[in-house]
Amino acid sequence: MAGNIWLIRHGETSWSRDLLHTGRTDIPLTELGEDQARAAGRKFAGITPQLVLCSPLSRSRRTAELAGLQPGSFTDDLLEWDYGAWEGRTTKEIRAELGDPNWVVWQHLIPPGITPGEKLTDVAVRVTRVIDRCLPEVLAGHDCVLVAHGHVLRILTATWLGLPPIDGRLFALDPARLSALGFEHEQQVIKQWNT
């Protein structure tokens, strides 16, 4: 029987609470975010992952620590989407600046800013490497845990399901919630989502 890839989005930060695009800026968890991370850890009772991979940013590292997980590796492949010039800004602010009430990060290009920005397809390439790293463990019946960020985990989920990366927009993922990807009848599926 195959194992699962467990996903944990980091706990709340002040930027995620205030709906700012938070890519590479290293923002710490709020007090609520720390409580959320501890609660996520309690949901892992009885699960012993063979592999724990974590984004190197402090909000993910702290979530893993408070959840009682010991990352075997910190990987840049789990960094959040690089939002370039949109980093630290809300969708509402960006729409006002562009004069485009329909702008959404999932469908428009990311212009360079302090960081170069990243195409959605570039994020998909990164998460494919993560999946490739977990797959042998999962097929051997072991669980893997990924502790990372909302958009990157949503893109990873779409990629797991064989969907275009843009379809990650269809999967709401709240702070410090657990999701599981796995197999059913040899088909890659979502086993649990946002609980």
C-alpha cells in the first residue's frame, strides 16, 4: 500500500493575515500562527513520516518545529512563488495601480522587483522535483511531509493531479491546515484537503 504526501502550509503571518503577496520576504509567524502550527502537529499523532522537506524560510521552519516535525532537508524548491514587484502588496493595490479590476496573480505576468519574479511554469518545474523526490518513498509505503507556502503547495497539488499549474488556483489552502496527496486504484488523487 502506498504512503501519502502530507502538505502543511505555514501558520499565519502578519502579511498573510493582511492579504499581502508574501513570496521570498522572510516574515515570522504571528502568535496565532504559532498556535495553528501546534494544532497541526496534534493532527499528526500516529503518523511517522519517512521524509520531511521544508522551505528554508522561517515561517515554514517554525511551523515544522512547533508541529513536532524534524525536517530532513530544507529545499529552495519549496520556496513560495517569487512575486517580484508585487511582493508585499495586496491584489487590491495592484489592481488599482494597473487600472485592471480583473488582475489576478495566477493569470498575469510577474514583473521584476527587488527579486526577479517567477513564471508559474517555473514554480511547476520546482515542485515537480519535490514530487520526484517523494515518490519513491510514497510508492514504498512511507509518508512524506512537506512544510511550505500556500501557492507553491497548491501548484504542487495541481502538478500531482496532472493538471496545468494554473489550476492550483482552485484549491483553497488555509494556514497550518493539513492535506494529503496519495494514490487510489493507481491514480494520483487528493486523499484529504485543508483539514
